[in-house]
Amino acid sequence: MKHLLFIILAIFSIQLSAQQKQFSKDDNGKFIYYKVVDSQLVSKDTLLQRAKSFINVAYKKSMTQESITDSSVLAKGTMVIDKTILVAGHPSGEVSYNFVFEVRQGKYRFWLTDMLYIPYQRDRYGNFIAATKIGVPLERTPGKLGAGAWKDILNSTYSKIEKFGYEFKKYLATNRVDKAKKKAETISTKKW
Amino acid sequence: MKKLLTAIFAMASTTCALAQETTTSPLEISGSVDTYFKYDFAKNPLNGKTSFVTDHNSVSLGMIDIALKKKTGKASFVGELSFGPRGQTQSIPDAAAGGSSFNIQNLYVNYEFTDEFSMTAGYMGTFVGYEVISPVGNFNYSTSYLFTNGPFQNAGIKATYKFSDKVSLMAGLFNDWNVYSASRGVSAIGGQLMVAPVEGWTAYINALSGAGYGGYGTIIDLTTSYQITEKFKLGLNAANYDIKDSSVQGSYVGAALYPQYAVADAVTIGLRGEYFKAKAYGPNAATSTTAVTLTANIKSGGLTFIPEVRLDHNSDKPFFKEGGAAAPNGGQFSLAAVYAF
């Protein structure tokens, strides 16, 4: 009985924590994912180069650099939102966004905003493609009929963007030259 | 033909060996379930002259459709099966087998040699026409005359080259229409030019020539849709099919217009206006039908309710009145529920 109560409480806590994940709004009332990161060990120029590389190399298929200065990078991007059933699912749509990166000595910040959702539909060949070219702002208030589905879209988008943010921070903290050198090492089995 | 196919496969396998696998996607599972109620105004199920939605005054089944897709590196496959009247007895390959089996909607493998060039081989939904078998792919629940009389599916091998996001070209060799294995060899050649002149507007110009319905023939088809505003979309399908032997029934010409307007987030109203002419064959004269279908799509999550009213007119009286007398007009109301997952 105690175990059952514990499990129910655990599930309830997980649900509550999942519900708390939601976008903040910026000065214009738009959803924003905003992060300020302390980075004392990496120089300003290196951070800028790594941010540029993240957009143009690591995420080249889904991001396009719009402009760059000596302390900022602006880009546009899209990310696919999945409907997941345990281990299998399918893409349900994509979210386009504007990405801003700004750097100072010892810290940087980045944010994603202007998010538009485009639903996918299955085409005649069984592939999921954009149903329309015109996106819907994520901030819209859905009608009663679509409220549940819209909540799922918001949750999936937040999870994806959170993952994107984590990968961006990891990319900026990683020295890719050293990493490449380590990968090139070979192991000889002739002597031991 | 054999030499050409051998050359294509040899080229494909060589490039496969050279290419490197880069990414693996999880297994995608998707599909749909649909059911409907139809009431024919003359209480005669024979008034339905197009595919599916056959039963009168009955809560009837469409089909359950299950699709699997997996991509590993540059290679992918799609396997899609359907069960139920729409996917079994009313689908052409299975009807020939007595309607006791399932229908394969898609079963093909694809290889992306580059970001621009890919090849696909297997059994696929046809590239011709606006409407498809799956109710998820159509706005209207009943189907057009152009859909019913055109190909449903094609088995074959095709190559697609994407010049840009705005232009691509497909060319391929195919079996005769709607068969899992060719009865007259790989005997049709087909192509598709896709152009997207402005944001939201896509047009497909299709051609398929060779073994098809009624013998050897050529179909030319234009399928286009334009999302003009966030709420208004306009679609058009026009096609001409000529069978080489003019004494055989099956040649046609027609056009259908599909305006759709979103009146609310979850509600879209759409009209299908169609003109269809079955061409003369042998001593038989041509006959023309006009049809107007008013449809609403009401969406809630994966579920779509589709109420629909359809009126057909043909002055040669192919329809029936309640007592069984020939009539120039047919009409029906239907309410369908389609769940996509």
C-alpha cells in the first residue's frame, strides 16, 4: 500500500514538473527562450567563432545565418516537432524561430523568439510534409476543440528548444580542435 | 527495357557502396481509422458513381491504415497497409483477389544519393491527380470522378532531381496501373515536373504513358494548390486521358476546383466543383457529369468530423429516383469521422 502511494505521488510530481515547463514572454508579449551563460574560461572571440560554427556547420540543415557583428550573430531556423509514442512516433509539425546570440568578455546570452508553428500532414507516399507555408504564432489562444493538441505542441516545442539550448551551451563550451585530435588517436595491438 | 533496368540498378548499387551512412531516424508509425454514415436522397446506393462511401443509410467502415517508415543514413523505406472496405474490396488490386486480403498502399525503398538526387523503387501512391485513397489526404470524404477514373497506385522505379526548393523533376518506369506485379511488363513511362512559383503555391505537371486502364494510353494531369492567405486555399486538378484503342471505354477529360476557407481555428469549409466527360468509344457517345460537393472539416486533436452534401448532374440520366426510374440528378449526405495518428 505504501509503495502504491509512493508511486502515485511520484507520478503526480512528475506531471506537475512537466506542466511547469512553459515559455516566458518578452516585452512584446511573444514567447521567448532566454539564457545568460557565464563563460570565464573561453574568450569572447572564441565564443563568437563557436556560435558561428554551430549555425553554419553543426545546424547547417536547419539554420541560416542572417547577420554577424563582432559581438552578435542573428539567425533563422526551424525545428521538427515529434509526436512520440514510447520509442516510435512521427513528426507532427515544425516551428520556425529567430535566434539571437550576443557575447561579452566572460559571458554570453542567446534567445529564441518569433516562433511560428506549421503542422505536418502525411502525403500520398507516407512521408510527413508541411501542410501549409503560413505559420501560426505559438502565442495564439486556440479554440476549445484544438486546446489539447495545442498544449501538446507547446510542450513538445519547449522540450525541443530546451534540448537545443543545452546543445548550444555544450557546443560553445567544447574545444572542437582538441576533440578532433583525440579522435584521431590509434591503438596498436602489436605491443602490450 | 531489361538492359535499361539493369543499367539503372547497377548505377544505383555502385553509388550505394560509395555513399556513407550518416543518420538514423527512429521508426515512424502513423496511420488512420475512418467510419461514415451516408444517406442517399433517392435511397439508392447505386447513385454513388465515384469511389468509396458506397453504403446507404448505414454506419459503415472505411479502413484502418498503418504506415511504417524508417530512415538509416541515406536509405529509407515506407510500408503502408490498409484493412477494411476502403482498403480491401474497394481498392483495385485486392478486389481482383476476391477482397479477402489487405491492400498495400505504399511499399517502397528510397535512396538519397545526394541532397538533390534520389531514387525510389516499389509500389507507391500514384503521382497523378489531386485526391488519394487515404481519407487523411483528402479534404472531401467522397471522391472525384477524376480520382475514380485515374490511377490509384503505380509500381515502378523513379528518379527525382531537385533543382531547387522551387523546381524538381521526376522520371520513372512503371507497371500498368494498380497492380503489384506487371501483367504487360514494365511498360509505362511517367514524369512529373514540380514548380513552386511563389510562396504557398505548388504545381505538379504529370504525364504517364503506356499500359494503363483499358489498354495502352496517355494521361496528362495538372495538380496545383495555392495557400493564398492564412485562411483561404485554392486547389485545381485537370486531366486528360486517351486510350490508344478508341473502341475501348475509359478515355476522359475533366477538371475540379477546390476552394477552402477556414472559418475558425478548427473549422474549414470547402467546395469541390467538378466537370467530367467520359469520352466516346466505339458507337457510344460521350457523356458529361457536373458535381458539386460542400464539405466541412471540424478538427479536434487527431479527430476530424466531415459532414458533406454532394449533388451530381448528368443529362444522360445515369442516376436513379427512389422508385428506380432513371434520373439526371443524384444527391447524398454523409458524415464521416476520421482519426489520424
